Amino acid sequence: MNRVASLMQNAIEEGVFPGAVVWASKDGKSVFTEAYGVTDFFSQTPVAIDTIYDLASLTKPLVTTLIVLKLVQEKKLSLSDPVGKHLSFFVNTSKANITIEQLLRHQSGLPAWAPLWKSLQEKPGDKNKALLSSIYNLPHAINSEKMTIYSDIGFILLQKVVEEIGQKSLDRLAEEWIFTPLKTDLFFRPMDRKMPLYKIAATERCALRKDIIHGSVHDNNAWAMEGIAGHAGLFGNAKEVHVLLTALSDIFHASENKYGFDPSWIRYFFMRLGPSRPLGFDCPSENMPSCGKCFSPKTVGHLGFTGTSFWMDLEEKIIIILLSNRVHPDQHNDKIKAFRPILHDMLYAYVQNQSK
């Protein structure tokens, strides 16, 4: 498809990102899968269709949210449960009554971000206690539960809740409850697999770590949490992201339990209530949505800070995935904001035409 190739090449030349993988499908069948550019500016390794990317905040919907859903489905957790019920550290504090649902909808009042990594570096002993203490001491950003502040902190709290209930680390829960049953090869801590760096796209030149981040999670809080966090840390290639999203779409349209997930709960989590976000996922905004103008109102997706995204139209069964490392070598590059809608509109039209 020459138009997309031209658009991607122009994006690379204009510095939107060094390289990227685009994956689009209709009814579960891949229609467009292409790789462009290089994995980093120093090695000039060409991006391959199986290049591994730091998926950043795609961790929130594809790991943490699905683990919460599994626990809710099994009646081990309720969306109305307050944090203090499961994390004794927060009992009798201002954060004790924040509910699981508020965390998933980013309506907890918690700030968007905080340099938690500082306390984790300063207190090398009990990192879990240091982390919870840091969150405990954070001021509320807002007091109204009707307002939305997209919060990494909220998903770190969700991680701690599910780990407490599941009695395993987030990555173990993800492997057993999501990746294995849904047959997708997504993972945390790629260097544990002794994966060669040429297979992984590099990210930022980091002042804190005094090096180009390559094979390690980009987010500093997730890095200080040893690469496993509720808000970031997931790695994978476009094919494996597509496998997981296709499975979620299958469950959404199923009439009975599939892959161990109850379709009614998947549909509930994907549902948008008024102006709020779906539970743990995002949806197209009313003004200048990053997914462009073509996706139907029955669409869920998410963006990742490193330059990753997915959008899944549940009505048309169209999935579009964009994996890039737009933060290489500088995270302040935000040219992808204007680029994404153009790409999505072009790809959506192409997928629709191919299915006729």
C-alpha cells in the first residue's frame, strides 16, 4: 500500500520516530503488516515485523486491568472495594476509601505521576514499603470523584492490590491468567530472556541512568520497581499484541466463557458510562481523537508514552496497532500526536475497502 508507505517514510524523515511497525486487521484476519525505519540511530538496525517494543502504558489495559477483571469475575475482588480493604498500609488514611473502580476509571483523585523512584533508590531495603509510603504521602490532585486525572500512581496501587490477593507478582499473574490462556508471547524484563539487543527498539537517552535505554523499561518508576509495574513494563511485538486483542474481541462477541474470561465482564469493562473512560481502557475522545475519525463509538484502545498504541473497533472488528519508539533519543518529541490520526484514518479506510 504505497500511501501508507509514503506516509510512514515521511514521518521518519520528519523525525516523528526512528522506526515503527504497523499492524491492521479485520475480523481477526491481518490485512496490513509492515515495518519501517530503524530500531535506533546508532546501530541503524532495520525494524523487522517482529521487533520488540517497550509497550509502556499498554501495560495498564493488557495486564493490570485484565487481572483485576479476572479477580472480579471470580468474586475475589469487587469494583466497589476500597483500597484499605486489601492494603492494610492505607487503613485510616485519606486514600483508604479510594475504590477499585475509581482507580480503573482514573477518578481516584491521585496525581498523574510522581518521582517514586527517588524513595526506592534512597531506601534499598523494603522497596514495597518504601513505595507504599511514597504513595501514602502524595497529596490528592483533586477531591471530586467525577473528574478524571489519568494516573500512573493509581495503577501502581492496583498492582499492589492484585498482588496481595493473588499472592504472586504481577508478571507471574499475567503469565498464568492472561498470556498462557490467550496464547500470546508478551512479557516483562526482556533481558531475563537473554534477548539480543538488535531485536529490541531502543528508547531514550536517559540522564538518570546515564545511557541509552535499550532492553530495559523506559519509565523510571517502573525501572526502580525492577521492571514490573502496574502502569508500565510490558514488552512485545505487534503480532503478539494483535493475538491478545483478537482474543479479547472474540471473548467480547462470545456467548459463553472463553479463554477463562466471562464475556459479560469483558463487555462491562469495555462499556463507557457517560463521560468517563471504560474500566482500565481508553476510548476515542470527542475532540481530535488520536485514533482518527473513522472508529465507531464502540471502540476501546490505549496509548503508550514510548509511542505505542492500539485501537479496537468492537462493532466493525477492526484492530489497528502502531508500535514505535518516538522517545528515541528524546522523550520531548511529540510529533506523533499530529501523525496518529492521519495514519489511522488512512489505514481504517484501506481495511474497509479490502473487506468489500
